[in-house]
Amino acid sequence: MFSDAIGFTERSAVGSSPVPGEVADVMTIAAAVDLFFGDLRLAPRTKKTYWHGIAKFLRHLSQHEGIDPETAPVATLCPDHVTSFASILVPPDIRTPEEVSRMRTAQNNISAVRKFCSYLSSYDLNDDLAGDRIKTRIAAMMPRFTAPPPDVKLTDLDQIVAFVDSRRREEKAHLELRRLKVRAMIRFLFRSGVRVSELCALRRRDVDLVEGAASIYRAKGGKSRTVHFDGDTASALTAYWHLRGDPVRGAGALPAFSGRDKIGVPGSAISTRTVEHIVAGLAEKSGIESDVTPHSFRHGLATELVRRRVRESTVQTILGHASPATTRIYVHKSAVEVAEEYQDAFGPYRPPHSSVAD
């Protein structure tokens, strides 16, 4: 029986591309998966998503197709195996939030399997799995689906920012350092639109306080870009770094946001898990019921930019999207503009008083 997806990476031989020809007749499916993950060059979180999708596919082969990935040759795979796997994942209809979530998971899993199949075809391990052929088959069976707008309320994000700004100065040095760090971090997330992994990877030398910009290196998709922030964010960063006691020389190599709160000892960079934990705690303390994550601030910036009539191409550049279609979904531009134009025509919407609503 094959191991789970995480186990594949432990056996992978990094950078050992397959040799075409008769290898496909003897290489097993599981061995091909090992090879695939060994050559894959993706962000850790994306690679983990692929692991889960391909692990599901291998379980499907074992349980529904009678194929043991540990012993069956990779040449055994055919497009029908992929389409039958997709048919199980894709919901028959998409009307409820649960079905939307299921559809998104299906898209991620199918994308992982398609990339694996494209890899096998490219290295002549299985010519039947050509990308265009599988893409056409899956497209024909997929229901029409446009991802709903992100469920992010700017008022919730503004409430968190107001909360961190209003917190009183702490008497103990390490608690005051943490307060300043959290304030700078939340403001930077909200005004730069960086992903949480990008925030954690920042060094002081990447942040230009003179220009109000920061350089993001090798972000999602291996691309680099420049993000911007406002004066309040710059002031928050300056106060945090000053109290942290960064030296005048050599500070550029220090993490922009430390994982520990000890004056004079910046330590290592903050982790994504810690940032997520901090944001969740702030949302709870602020009395916010919605599920706010570090990524919510990225959505929030995009929405705010659209509200202020920033061009879509500029929003796309700031967020680092390869496709404008992704930006349209991300910022839910149509929903924002339609609501504003509707209210321009009929007047601002005013919710009813609680007594009337009751």
C-alpha cells in the first residue's frame, strides 16, 4: 500500500529527472510521484496542496480502479483514470457555501493531478497523458463556476487597526516591544497587501522608509515585485525597530518582524503560524465574529484600492497576480462598483433601526 503524500517527499530524489524510453515500462506510479515531487519547484504551501491532491488520486486508483500505485507501471495510467477521479470530486451543483468549498477543493486537487500528468507526458513516461487532451476532457465535465467574492468586511479590518492603535503603552519592555511589533505588522499587512509568507521573509534591507516601498523577492510563482505603504505604517515600523534596539550597522540583514520580543536580540524571523495566531487573537479581542486571517488584509487592500478608483492593472501589479482574471475575482470589483452605482442612483443605504427590524 502506498504511503501518504507527505511520505512521498521523504523518498524523493531531488533534481533527478527521468530517462525517457523503456523506463516507463518498469517505473511504478508511486516512483513517478517521488520523481515528480523531487523535481517540483514550488512554494512549500503550494507543494503541500499538490501532495494532498495526488494522494487522493492514488487512493482513488487503489480503491476504485483496482490499481496499486506501488506496483503498477506508470504507463498504466490513462485519461479515463483522471476524468473518473474528477467526476467524484466535482459536486453536481454549486448553490451552497458547502458546495462552493467542495468545488474549490476539487479544482486544487485536479490541478495537482493535471500537473503530474503533464510532467509524465513531458518526460515521455506516458504520452497518453498529454496536457491538452486531459484539459479538454475535464473542461467538458466541469460545471460553470465563478468563485464568489471574498467575504471580507473593511469595517472589520479597520476595527482591528483601531484596536492595535488604541492599546496603551506597556510598562514592561518586552510587552511594549510586542505591542509595537503587532501594530507595525497589522498596518504593513493592510497597506502593502503582502502575503503572510512574504511578510515573514522580509528583511530590514528590503524595506525603504524613504520611498515608502518594500521589495518582495521570489514570491508566489517565483516572481518579485515592489509593494508600497503609507506614512503611518512607516512610523509604526520605525518605532518598533527603534525599541528593538537594532544596531546602526548590519541592521539590513535582520528580520523586519522578529519571532521573539526581546530588546537587543532580534532573533529569527516571525513564523506564519505566529502571525496567524496573532491576527486571530486580535479579531477575538476586537469583538469581530467573522473569520479574519492575515490574508484578509490583502483582500481588504485590494477592495480599498478599487473603491478609490485605482486602475485594475495597477491593483494587479500591487498584488502580484499573473492574470487579470484573478485580480477581478480577488477584489470583487463588479460587486463594489455595482453597489456604489446603485446607491448613487437611489441614495445611500441606511440599515433599519433595531426596533424596526425586530
